[in-house]
Amino acid sequence: MKQRIAFIILLVWVAAALLEPLLPISPNEIHLPAILAAPSADFWLGNDALGRSVAERLIAGARIAFVVAFSTVFVSALAGTVIGAVSGYAGGALDHLVSRVIDIMLAFPGILLAIALAAILGPGIENLIIAISSVGWVGYARLARSQAMTLRTREHITAAVALGSGQGRIVFRHLLPLMMAPLLVEASFGLAAVIVAEAGLSFLGLGVQPPQASWGSMIREGAGFLLVAPHLAIFPGIAIMLVVLSANLLGDWMRDRLDVRQYL
């Protein structure tokens, strides 16, 4: 039941993000008489310090969050999976080098590295994706490497080598399909992590810039009005919580469903 609710919540937010350009909303439209107004019949979630609709800006922020999240997960998963799979299958000096790089990356908090890279590259969606992807590939590489080291001793891999298949063909045709289940689970958790990272970087002013809406920047703007207009920070916080919780619940469900050990 909880998985269905999580799926519905995530589906609603994704649909809102995809349809945002087609919806009759104006997230940057200013309504001077409604500055810091509480939720009402006209503006369901109230208005911010410039009189803009919080509900409409939440929808616009959802588009930014999911564009960054899906783009980052795709880039990180693609790069990390290829690096980890090739390293784990090839072994030797290449594997030793990649494993040392992974250990070094894991020795530092990922969010701090992302903050440093975002500060160097400057604000913007593209730079935000690059900054988070630069640290996000490590988890996928570590998982793909361990999977490749386990799978390379399987009988069908040995048979492919005996038949003269090249290493590239073995990695992409025989290893990667068997890695998809754990990597999909990792991607579902990665989606939630990237949404939190994007909100955090935007909160610090390193993400998208005004007047573009971001859940993190909305919380930052609302932090100064917590006593007079708490809805400015509460509603974006609830949106982040719902999306992240839903993604994590779906990840747990996928992990349980794709675990082959329960069928043994």
C-alpha cells in the first residue's frame, strides 16, 4: 500500500514537472496586494515576499529539481557503470588505479565536493549537473566494479572468452545486462539524493538563480519570514520530503522485488 502511495506521489510531481510549460501558471507574476499572504481560496499555498504564488513556484521548482535529478542520475550512472565494469573485469593495474580513485573520492563528503565544484563553475543548471555528477559516479562505479568481479568467473563469461569474444563485447553484452537490477536500485536512491543535493546547493545560492524557482532557494527566501509567513519555507520543505521519501520507498520495494535470493 505504501509503495502505491509513494508511486502516486512521485508520478504526480513528475507529471507536474513535465506539464509545467503547458499549464496556465505564471510563477514569476507579482501580486503586490498579496505580499506574504497566507493560503487562501485564490492562492492555495499563499504568496511569497514579492507576492508570487507559492503553489505555482513549487510546480516550476519541481521541473528544475527533476531535470537536474534525472540528468545527473543518467550521467553518473552511465559514467560510473562503464568505469566500474571495465575496471572490475579487466583487473590489474587499471583496477588498482580506479579503486584508489574511488577510495579517495569516498574519503571526502560528497556534498562538500559538490559545493566546491559548483562554486568554481558558477551557478546554473548545467554547472549544477556537472558538479553533482562529478561526485555521484563513484557509488555506481563501486557497485559495478564489485558486480563485475563477481560475474567475470561465471561459466557463460568463460565460454565467451573461449569463443574469442573481445573484452568490450563481454562487458557490454554479457556483464552489463546482469548488473541492471542492483544499478536500478542504486539509481532510485540516487534520485532522492540528487534532489536533496540540488535543494541544498540552491539554498546556498549555487544552483539556479532568480527569478527561476527552486525548492532550495524558496526555503532560503522563506527562512527570513518564518515568524510572519512560515508557509514560505514549510511548503517547499514538505515537497522535498514527499518526493525524497517516495523515491526511497520505491527503491526499497525495487530492492526487495529484484533480490533473487528470496526465490532460492
